[in-house]
Amino acid sequence: MAEELKVLVTGAAGQIAYSLLFSMAKGDVFGVEQNLHLVLLDIPPMAKALEGVCMELQDCALPNLRKVTPTTNVEEAFTGIDYAILVGSMPRREGMERKDLLKANVKIFQGQGKALDSFAKKTCKVLVVGNPANTNCMVAATCAPSIPKANFSCLTRLDHNRAQAQIASRLGVANNAVKNVIIWGNHSSTQYPDVQHAVVNGKPAVGAVNDDNWINGDFITTVQKRGAAVIAARKLSSAMSAAKAICDHIRDWHFGTSEDAWTSMGVYSDGRYGVPEGIVYSYPVNISKDGAYTIVDGLEISTASRERMDATAKELMEEKTMAMEFISS
């Protein structure tokens, strides 16, 4: 039996966490042989709801869930953790400007970055889910200088899964027949879902689809706007699919990706593919069995892809500039 892992989930009384926690606790992420200590953090007004979540986890009687700690105390939540899954953030409210949303979230993730720096293990891996996820991740990492930048990532796996599912649906094949789609850039409507290097049952996806108008039109916009479409349909944001994507992301980061496929993760740019350094940008990555990721090198980038990749990078640079102003003020 592996040594107990201490995993923090923020926004733990929210709807994404409600879908996430059971899957994690029963072994879908770290394996059924891995003992877990789940730490559930939320804001004080959610303390009573947090108690209910803990009751349900206890009532599941899961063999490898050894301890659950509900808390509204940041120091208690971040102390000695192995993984931090930062789900909680300020949602956009009606009439709120993008700058106001960013300012509110900079404050949250600045505080969480400082808590990681002060209390978490220096080997802690941090996944930022709360939006704007890329820039929130950059803020948290900036405020936690004692933890390597390579230990921070943001969630674009949901977009990756959406892209994979759209291709599979279009061709009438199983989802796992589609591999090596890519999400480039920001987890926003400027993201670039790219199938130019994807394969379906080992053959090029572009040829299998055989419809450039769809690939360069409805496919891209469907993935870009899927979150808004879910909200319009169910009057709530994605929860089940977001939780599944979090599980996929963390499992791959813990155990590694398969040899014949990469995944998409928001990670610190090192200038690869002409992306400005210092922003958290979604790239295709391979992950080794010891959990270290490497950006996939050497992919051919078309002129159309370049334009889309640059547009989403521009948005991230604008967000970074605003965020850094808020951090220094």
C-alpha cells in the first residue's frame, strides 16, 4: 500500500467538487491501492454544506479514504499537502467587467499562492480550475516562488475531451479511437482546438473527417463555446464533465500518459512554438511515469494555426499585464 496522499480541493462545497470528490475517493485518480486524506476547503458561509459533503463521503464507506478534513482555515487546508486542486474562484456576475473579475480572482489566487509557499510540501502539484484558469495559475505560481513552476498547471483537459468527443461523434467511432487533439492557449473562447495532428484509429483525423469547412468552422466554435452552451441548456456551468476532466488531468500527471498519445495542459510557456515566455499556455504534453511533463516538440504549424495560436497568446498577455498590476498594487 502506497504512503498516504494528502489532497486539497478548494471550493469543496460547490457543484464541481460534488462530482469530483467521489471519483477521487474511490480510486479513479490515484488508484484503489492508494490511501487518501482529502482536505476540503471552502469559505465560511459554506461551512454547513461542507459538513454535508463530509457526511456523504463517510457514508460511502470507501476502503482507501482514510481521512476527510473539512475546513475554512487556509493554513490548516494547505499544510503538508501533496496535491492542490484549486476549484474555487469568483464567478462572473451580471454586469461585471472582465477587469473586475480578474481583480477579484487575483486576490484569491494571490492568497492561495502565498499559502502554498508557506504551508504546502515543496513537491506539491497544483492544478488550477477556477477561471480565468490560466492567469489564476500564473498568479498562484508567482506568489509561491519556493515551489517549482513545473508543479503548476491549469485545466484545459475539459476542452481537450470536448474536442476528442466532437471528432468521435462526427465519425461515429469510440472516443478512445481519437488521439492527439490539441488545445492551444487560453481556457476561453480564444482557445484553439487543433486536429491537424490528431489520429483516428491510427489514421489522420483530417482525412477521416474529410470536411475542412467543418474542421475550421463549426468544430472550433463548438469546442470554444461549449461551456456557454451548457450554461444556456442547464442554467448551471459544467460540473460532471469538468470533474471528469480534473480526474483525467491529475491521473495522467500522477501516472504518466500512454506512449502513443499526448494530452493538453496549461503550463508555463518557455517560448516554444513562438509563444511568449511567462504566461500559462495550453500545450500538447507527454508525461513520464514519474509525473514530469514535457511539451511535445517539432509539430508543423500552418499559417492559419499560427494566427489562432497568436490570438489566444495575445489575450493571455493582456490578462497577465492586468494581473501583475493588481499583484503589485
